[in-house]
Amino acid sequence: MLVVGCGGIGGIVTAALREHDPALIGEVIALTTNADIARATQDHGFRLTGEGGDRVVAGRAVTALPAGCEPFDWIFLCTQPPQVEAAARAAAPHLAPAGAMVCFQNGLCEARVARVLEDTGVASRGRVVGAVVAWGAAMPEPGLYERTSSGGFSIGRPDGEPEDRLDELAILLEAIGPVNLSNNLLGARWSKLAINCAISTIGTLSGLRLGSTLIHRFARRLALDLMTEAVVVARAERVRLEKVSGTLDLDWIALTDAERRAAGSPGLVAKHAMLLAVGARYRKMRSSMLTAIERGRPPAVDFLNGEVTAHAARHGIPTPFNHEAIKLVHQIARRELAPSMTTLRMLADLPK
């Protein structure tokens, strides 16, 4: 197995696989473009904290694959979305003839990776698998990985077709968390996309962890507006949305036309209560998009809110909150705005 990208998700994935039964898992190589991560893991191994307790897992990440390494049965793409196509292109020559790439990104990256494989002369059908991540992780410093919430995965092929090797992948990923085999990966992806358009973006604009952001009523209402636009577009795309982690129903949480106009209603109270519960459960979660900006990397907003606005344009659907969110996040990336609750309120105060 090859894990490409050793940020929060990639570091946890690598460490969990490495500390599992080697006879079951086999060899795991972690590849990073960050020399600081490579040095830190070489000196100290993979240091874990948060959910699951503090521990150190032996091993290191490398900045280049060893000469003559065998082709990989599984290539786990754990980069941020803006880097996923370059990562897939670089890794494609090392994919075994019967191997597959697994996308751990938020957004709709499977189609992008499939196009990369086709461009490099690799038939993509059945070679790209999606893994929707239902847990949080962060890398406070190179080589130190904090699991900020528990959870597992939904995995499947983009075309929804069943496949024997998905059972093998499920066994591997159960070293990290429970795995659900899905025949509606697109529905799971769009549901997670709707949530990320809200959660990741408001965390980037506020600069705060999720729990500290969602205690504010206006932030919860903004999250509802962002998710509602995504759900409306998904319906236009004829996507059957899946519940996230088996509980969060995006079809239910999306605002009705009446709720969009109302100052309050029993339905709105219930939806705010749901978001308060989400904020409490994932209170330590910090936006990976904000972390990317702080490290000088491009934000993933075009792969999240940008997917919503691009698909919306094909159907003539207005998405003012997601459209404005993209502009504000890029202003933060260009250092024209600072993350703050004031910046978040700029988006929340758009006319309803």
C-alpha cells in the first residue's frame, strides 16, 4: 500500500495501518512532499494524540519512493483536494495492473482522478474507489497527528457497482474505524459535500474550531443556508442523498422555502438543535482549509463550494451564499481579510 499525503488524514491512516497486524496489512509506504514531516517521522515515528490516546507508531514518511519498489495494490490519496490530481498523476505509474486508487478527499474527486488515469493511459473503470471520511484529524506540527473525532468510512465505486476487492479494502480500513460498503457513493459524496461547504468554510472564515463557531445562532443559520443550496443542486442532479454517519439526513436538514423566509418555526428550532449537537460532538474540529491557507497552500474552496456553484450554473440555480463564500475564502488566502467572526458575519448578512 502507498499512502500519498501525510497531513492529518494521511498520517492517521498510515499509523493505523502500520500498527495493525502486518500479516494482514502488508507493507505500507507513506509519501509526502513536506521535508519537515519526513524528518519528524524519521526522528520520532508517527506521534498520535486525541481519540485513541497518546502513542508512537514506528515508521517514517519518505519524500521519494525507493528505487525498484514493487507496484502497489492500493494507492491511498490523502492529499488536500487541490493537490489530488498531481498526486494521482505522479502515482499512476506505480499502480499494479489490478490495483486501485482510493480518494479520501472531501468534494467530488473520483471523477478528477479517473480523468488523470485515462490521460496517463490507464483504464479507469473500476480503478478508482471513493472513501468518504466520517472522522476528523489535524496535524498540529509535523509528525504529530491528532484524531479530533471518532468515526469510520463509507466506501464504494463511483458507478455504484459491487466489487469483491471492496471487501478487502473494508478489512484494511477497519483498522481505523467502522466501514460501510455503499452502492450510492455519489449520494454519500454529495451529502458530505453539503456539510463541508458549511462546516469547513465557516471554520475558515471564523478562524475558530467548530464547537466555538456553532454556539452562535447566526453561524448555525449560515450553515443551514450553505447546506440548503448544495442540497437543492444535488436534487437537480438527480442524486439520492445518503445520511451522513447513518444519522444526519441532508434532505431533512435543508431549509424549506417557508423556513428560508421565517424568523422562527418548530422546524428551524429542531435544525438548530441538530447543529448544536454536531458542534458539541465535533467541537475540536478545525477547518483543514484554514490550516492549508496558514501553510501557504491553496484552499480547497473551489473543490467544495465551487463544485456546488459550477453544477448550479448548469441548472440556472442561484447559490449566493456558496458563491460569496468562495470569494471571501480567497480573500483570506490572499491576506486581504483575516479569519474572524466579523468576516463570518459578512457572509451571514447576505440578503435572504
